[in-house]
Amino acid sequence: MPELRRDPIIGRWVIIAKERGKRPCDFVIEKEKTKGGFCPLCPGHENTTPNEVLAYGRPPGAPPNSPGWTLRVVPNKYPALVVEGELDKRGEGMYDKMNGIGAHEVIIETPNHNETIPMMSHDQLIQLFWAYRDRIVDLSRDIRFRYVIVFKNFGRAAGASLEHSHSQLIALPIVPHRIQEEIQGSLKYYEYKERCVFCDIIRQERSQNIRIVCENDEFIAICPFTPRAPFEMWVMPKKHHSSYISMEDYQYHALTDLFSETMQRLDRALPRVPYNYMLHTAPLRTPDLEHYHWHIEIMPKLTMIAGFEWGTGFYINPTPPEEAARFLRDITLD
Ligand SMILES: [Zn+2]
Ligand SMILES: [Zn+2]
Ligand SMILES: [Zn+2]
């Protein structure tokens, strides 16, 4: 019997199609064609990107936009939003509008063209988490921006147009609806129970121990009770923090280790599966919230969003999260 499940944070329903019970081998992952050819993100091609806004790893005194970097952040050449200008909020009859002001940046995660996240060393991967932090801190000084969404598209099917491993961020003049939903949903839960819903989820998952993928002292990766897609995972800090940028150094190290393990498990279960991940954190310049808890949502791209999902806003998932977590947990890593 399929099961309807309700997400305790935003109240979204999903359908877990238990009888389909799709295992990793039941999904056909289209092999990406390696395009080869010119890569604008590779070292030596720095002049083909807009001027960098951040770079790590070059020796002191080396000029910007030159090789020798280990991570580099550049404005997107084809931005969804533009940095210059005023918001100019206005009306058109009953409709409200404003200018498309924002920042759209590309984080080039490694100088090595073929290196993917599960292949990265601790030292390489932690730079990515520092870069997310440095950019959010910097962009939060621009008072036109209310939110920075950090995300990654991996693989063509998940929206990546370049092969070279990269993430993106977009600074927005509004708090996106998805985030508002989570914040309002978790506030409702907090008003009722006086506890953070995410902290409660972590507590319950640790006591049930059927949807945990892996954990260390500071972080946990679970397949959520109401996954929208097969093998969806959430990575959360075990200590309550509403903002990604407010953690201590050692916590970013622990995040790096746990995230690396999570992505290695996913890559072993479903080699080179296309995926998206999104970093959900509190809006910019918000004091610590007791009801909200930052996290990363990882969404492998194995199913299609079709009429039913568009029409209802709920999802059919052929892989129960309990089974997905078991597959991922049982994988032996060297
Ligand atoms: Zn490249
Ligand atoms: Zn919490
Ligand atoms: Zn979220």
C-alpha cells in the first residue's frame, strides 16, 4: 500500500510508493558524454571569466585572475540578476514589481577539471565551505540583499551546463518563498512545542535509527521522512544553529568530513548520478532564531517532475527513505 506522509516543517505531503521499492540498480542513469574541448573554468583561462571576487591558494603577491589558485569565485557570465542599480519597487495596477537586482556568482571548486566532490580531499573540500561562508558574509553587507541561496547543479540532467566542478550562489532582494515556508512552518511548531522542529527531527532519527545515512560528533545525514525524490538526503548540524555563517571553525571541519562521506556514499550507490544540493540558512542580518535550523538538502535527479507534481505540489517517490538510507549506510567505503 502506498503511504501518504506529511512533512512536519511545511506540511507538504508526499506519496511513498512502497511497493515500487526502487533500488539503486532500478534507476537508469544516462551516462554523460564528456564534452572535452575548451573549459572557461580551467586554470590558464582566467581571462575568459569576469574578474574574480575571491580566490584561495595563490602565493601572496601573485596577481588576481592568474593561475595558481585552489578555489576561485567569479561573477556569472550570464547572470540571472544584475548587481548594479536600485530595486525601484513599483506597481502596475494591481501588480507589484521591482528591478532584477542581485548577485549571481560561480564558485569554481577545484582547479582540476575532472575532480568531483566525492573525490576531493578534506583540504580541498573545506575551502568550498569557507568560500560559501566568506561570500555570504560579504554579500550580507549590501543592504539591498535579503537572502543568499547557495546551490549546486551536477550533471546535465540536473541543470549543469559546464562539466568543471562548480557551485553557484544568488543574492536576492527578497526572502524566497521556499525559505519563508520553512521559517513560518518551524515557527508554528516552535510556538506549539517550544522546541526546534529540526532538533526534534534529529532526536527522533537518532532514536529510531532507520533513516540515518551517516553521522559524526557534529553533523548528521538522513533520508528525510518525507523525501520528494529517491535518495534525497538532508545534512544538518547536531547543535542548533539557524545561520550557516555563525558556526565555530571546528564545525566547518566536521561538516566537510560528514558531507564528503555522504557524497561518497551517494556516488557509490548511484555512480555519477546527476543531483542538486541547496544550502538553506536564515535570511541575512537576522539574529539567531531559536526555531530555524540551517541544513543542506541533496536531491538526486532520478525521477521527472510531471503533471501530478506541478498540479498538486506533492510528489510521488518510488524509493522509501528507510530503504534508501539502508543502501547508503551499508556501502563500504575504503
Ligand atoms: Zn575545466
Ligand atoms: Zn534546531
Ligand atoms: Zn530546507
